[in-house]
Amino acid sequence: MGLDHVSRLEQTARRGAEELDGATATEILAWADEALGQRVVVASSMQDALVVDLAAQVRPGFDVVFLDTGYHFAETLLLRDAVASTYDVRLINVLPGQTVEEQDAQHGERLHERNPDLCCSLRKVTPLNTILGLYDGWVTGLRRSETETREKAGPVEWDERRQMVKINPIVDWSDDDVASYVEEREVLVNLLRSDGYASIGCAPCTARVAPGQDARAGRWSGTGKNECGIHLG
């Protein structure tokens, strides 16, 4: 990617951040799709299909990437397949460089317990960075209310680490906003959400949360970790 191209993308991100403060989710997505010439992709963890639903309304055939880590719940893979068959999007299933068995052979079994940061890097961050290299912008479901590390997120940002535009169309949505949209649009939701899982990642590192507990308390419980690394840096 040339320096001129990167410079133009950064300017586009800065301009979008200024213009889209207070814009609706679909306005943000429509801006991104037009500004980046459709070289934009949605990254979905398949906790629900909310952002996928929004993107499909803006442009049928929107690319959606799912990171198939090899450790997902069956319910998450079920939602991935349902999204591919229900919404007018192009679902891209991205695999890590190694199978779980190959990773176990090189790093030892249950790496997620001994070094969760490395496991996330190998099975999530690196595969995502590889596929994002084909695009100029990526869309997330990130919301400010989720964690302290996301409190300052904006609707459009410059992703310095990846040298691309980052679009967060529901960044200012509350839990009530999400619930209302899901109900009104009959958005597909991971079945685990009704079984006590408020935030869903890989099965070995995700647990149920108690009523009233922080939604991400069940992620990497007891490790002090609350981000896989995708949204850091």
C-alpha cells in the first residue's frame, strides 16, 4: 500500500470523524461504503447479526468476515451459517494459520489457559489482520459502554496499527438500543444469549455471567484480560 494511498485514507477517516458525530448507524455505514469505494468489510463475532442487518440495508452483498478460531461454541457456528443463508451479504470464513491440533503440537495443549494473549493473537488477531489487508476500512460492533478501553471510541477512527479506516456505527448505542433494534428487526441472535452468556467468544474462555454482572465479566474470567487484542493499539 503506497504512502499516498495511506495518507488519503487517513484524511478520509479524520473527515468522517468530524462529519459523522451524531449520525445514525446507517448514515455512518453509507458514508463508509461511498467514501471507500465499497472496499469495506464487516467483522462479526456472531454474538448477534445486528451490524450485519444494518450493512445489508445499506448495500446488499456487503462483505462480512467471521474468524473461525476452532474453539467456537456450536451455537456460534450455527448463527454464522444462519447469517449466510438469511442476509444478503457475502460471508467470508477466515481460518488461523494452524489447526488447533497443529497449535497444540507447537505450543502445547490448552495454550488459552497458559498464555491467552498468544492464543488470541494466533487465532484471532493475525488472521483478521491478514484478511483486512484486502480492504481500506472495516466495520465493527464496538460500543463505548462495553469496557473502559472503548469509552473514547468514535463512529469513525483511524486504525494506525492496520493503516486503514475503522467504522463503529453503533458506538453510542446503549444495551436498550441494541435490545430494541433486535426486537423490532427480528435480528438473528446467538442462542447462548438466552442461556446466561452476555458476551460470547471462544468456548474455553467464555462463561455465563450472573444477573446484574458486567456483560464481559465472563470473558477470560480470573485472568485480568478483557480484550482479545483486535481493538487494542
